[in-house]
Amino acid sequence: MELTGGPTQDEVMAISLYKLGIRAGDCVADIGCGTGKVAVELAGKAGRVVAIDRRSEAVACTRSRAETSGACNITVMHGEATALLPSIGNLDCAFVGGSGDLEAVLSLLSTRVKRTIVVNAVLLDTVQRAVRAMQDLGMFREVVHVQVARSYPLAGSIALKPINPVYIIVGEVKEVC
């Protein structure tokens, strides 16, 4: 199934998950779960993954991918993250791959996440909004700009074709409220 904004490129996901710092047994949220690729990857290490998306086709895609992969520790929720987050309790980490109300989502996460929040963005406006919100919440750590290029055959040799850059915005929660 083809969804706008996804799936997350493997190289970007690897860096994002490294920055997230998942530990065995963690409870993690994937906000804007899209294709479910990140949720399934998180499920390999985390104890519980809560995948949220407001698009019904993304929820169906995530459920299908979770089932196909055998990941039984993923709970997929359909709806707005701002409405669903209060019902899921505390989290160790959260990955935000997409959100319509980013500032409100980050504010909610800042009161529920124990360690790390990672936001992936392709739009500069989203980067600015995420950084400002994290700064206002006292948890901004860094922005990492990732540019990946993949090889393809050209004129009997190999060339590299760049993929759109992605910004990884990292926040560390200092204490649980």
C-alpha cells in the first residue's frame, strides 16, 4: 500500500532509532505510524509499541505489516494523537513520524515520556516548529540532517541518486512530570 510520506528510509530509520535509544522492554509510541515499518522495527526490541495514525489506510497498513512480521507487541490505534495519548499511560520513548498538531503532541509527550522523543521531518517549517516546541518544553537536544544517496547503473558504471533529505530532531525529557 502506498501512503504519502512513507515509508521511512532504512538509513534514516537506523539513525532515528539509534537516537531514540530503545532498551529491551521499553514502552514506545510511534506517532504517525504510516506504513508500520518503524513500529515493526521498534517491536523487535521494545516490550510494547503503541502505533497511532489518524488515517484509516495507515492503520490498516500498520496492522497488516505487524501481522505479517509476527510482531504481537504492537497496539495500533486509529485517531488523533492528541486525543489518544492521554489514555496510553507513560512511555519510555516516542517516535514522531508525522503529526497534524505537532506542538500539542510534543507537549503531551513531554509529560508522558521518560527519556527520548525523536521527530522526523522533511519540511523546514516542521523542523522549526519541532525545535521551537522542544526548546519551549526544555528538552531540545539536537537536529541531525541526513542525506542518503543510493547507487544505480549508469553508462556501464554506477552513479548515486540522492533521496530527499530528512531532519531528525531529538529531545531528551529531563524528568517525568
